[in-house]
Amino acid sequence: MASAETFDLILKNGLIIDPANARSGPGDLAVRDGRIAAVQGSIPDAKGKTVIDVSGCIVTPGLIDMHCHICQKLPVSSDTLRCVDADAHMPQQGVTTAVDAGTCGWRDFFNFKEEVIDKAKVRILAFVNIAAGGMLSMETEREPANFHSRIAAELAAAFPDIAVGIKTAHYRPEPPFTEHYPAWTSVDKALEAAELCGLPAMFDVWPAPGRSYEDLLLKKMRPGDIHTHVFARHIPVLEADGHIAPYVLEAREKGILFDLGHGAGSFSFRNAIPAGRQGFFPDTISTDLYTDNIAGPAIGLTHVMSKFLSMGLPLDDVIARTTVKPAAAIGHPELGTLNTGSCADITVLKLHEGSCGYTDSEGKRFSGNKKLECIAAIREGRFLYNPGGLGLPQWDEPR
């Protein structure tokens, strides 16, 4: 019988970065029964059934992409956001938890759960879209008659292990506003739903005269609510002179969270780089991944993380914004950590330094010098992504 001190897996000699526990240094990590069993300076090889030397690699909690779109619908119509497959695209970027950012409203959520969430190897959580058809029927996001606060709230409350908040997007009435298309209808309905179910709301709101970004942040949003696409070109985080807008800093003090949500059209170096040089970075780094940006400019979470490393955000802070901070934002503090006893979701990364280039949503290039590569993604102690065959026997070893 195996000793109680025998571990299923030991990762040796890695740089362990676990911002939830303010840990950043060399060490070993052990897994037993799908849980983190030990994190310490050295664990004897003899205690592991499988022992893997990850020297020169970074060991982190499983990464969380808190803004992506993974509810695939076929056939695809012109009114449907073309989503990606979570198991096909997330693990190779180190993501073990993918948060769908409001692809589905109440009309499609049950099918999403049964056909995608329940069958995926990646953990999938989701914001519920305030519009009935969500982004599977994007015209419903533009029509106030489709905003159902109570239904959205009851749906979110019915699935507390999956639903993490309420999302509104793509409601863009142009002034002058009318009785049928008021300026703030989608925002107000999302807030009403979020209040009813006790969850945060995520906002994708296009500012316009009479519907300002300042009013959204300071008059509408509550502490813990999330504004996404913070560095989109149309979001006025910077004043004309290039300084961070004072109301943006006031909103952060108030407790408003800023999510990156890179996407195909929502990330501009002309906003991100000046903001970063002033010390203003997103609270959470996410991809807004869907089919139209998976080949660029977003590509995946480690690619987006690499942009921020090259822009000067320290490695530990980049890891925090893709582990413990999104976990807190979505109300799942059990994720994004290497606490002993926590689920063994683990990402192994390699940091490469040297000349490299990145693009944004405006077709602009930034010359960087750092790039992260995912070496392995582990979910509940099992490899989801292991291209180098870590821990596997050599082909010519006896069977």
C-alpha cells in the first residue's frame, strides 16, 4: 500500500509564482488526488509516482481567461458571434478556467450548459447576457424589448456554480435618444438583474453624447462591477494631453474593475502604452477570444500576457491579473491559487527573451522583448496540454 506521503505528481525545481499567497520563488509542487498536496522548497523524488523536472520554467495556478466566447452555434449566421471551442483553444494557452462573457442570454443558456459546459474538460463559467438571444442572436442586444432583468437574474441564481454575473453589450442607440431607445436601458436592466441575483455586472458600453464614460463609471456602476475593453480606441481612458482621465482613477478608487477584453477591435497600443507608463494597467487581462481574432491580434491568453510583459508590467503582476484577480472578480476565490488542498489546476510556462513583435486592433505594431510559451496545462491533476510529453516514458523503454 502506498504511503500517505506518496504524491501522484511532483513538479521539481520550477519558479513558483502564486500571487494569492505572495509566493514567488524556486520550489517544488506536489499533487495528490487532483488537489495541491504540498508547495515547498524541496520534495524528495521518492515521494512521487511521477516526478517532472521543470527547471527554467514558471509554475503558476491554472490561468483564468475571464472574457472569452466559447458557446459554439452551427450553422453560423451573420447575426451570430463565431465562438471558439474551449478544449481546442484554451489549454494550449495555459487556460484551465474559461469565463464566457455573455455569449448566451436566458434563451440559449440551458443548451450551452448541456452541450458545452457539462462536456468540456476546461472549467467553464459564464456571464448571463441581459438580452434574450445574447450574442448568438446579436440583434436582441440592440432591442430593449429583449432585456429581461428578472429572468436573467433567476437563471443566474439557478446555476450558482456556473453563472458569475450579468453582461450587457452592443446596445448603441445614437442621440438624440428616444422613448423606445433610451440611453441607458441595457445598463440599467443589467444592473437590476445583477442586484436581484447578487452578482457583478460586466459592461461593454460605447460612449456617446448623453451617455458618457464618466457617467457610466461614476453614476451607474457599483463597486465590483467590471468595465471591459478598457484599452479600446473608443474608450476615453486618456485625456487629450495623454494623461489618465481623473474620473478613471476615481472609479478605480470606488472599486470599479477594469478588464482588458482584447478582442478583434478592442485593444489599442495608443491607449495601452501611455496608460501603462503612468502605472494604469487593467485589473484583469483577458482575450475576448472568438473566431475573428484567434489568428490575430488576440491569439490567446499567453500571447496577450506577453504584450503586457513587453510593455513593462512585471511578471508577477501579469500572473496575478490572470489568476487571483479574475478569481476574485468572479467570486471564485478557490481558483487562481496554489493553496494546499485547492484544485490542482496548474500552468507551466516558459519565458523567452529577445526581439519579438506584437500587433493591436488598429493594425499597429509594437516591438517587444518578452514572450511566454505554455509548456503544460493541468486540470485537477491531469494534463490537458502536454506537447513535450512531460512525465511520459521514452519510446524505447520497456513496456
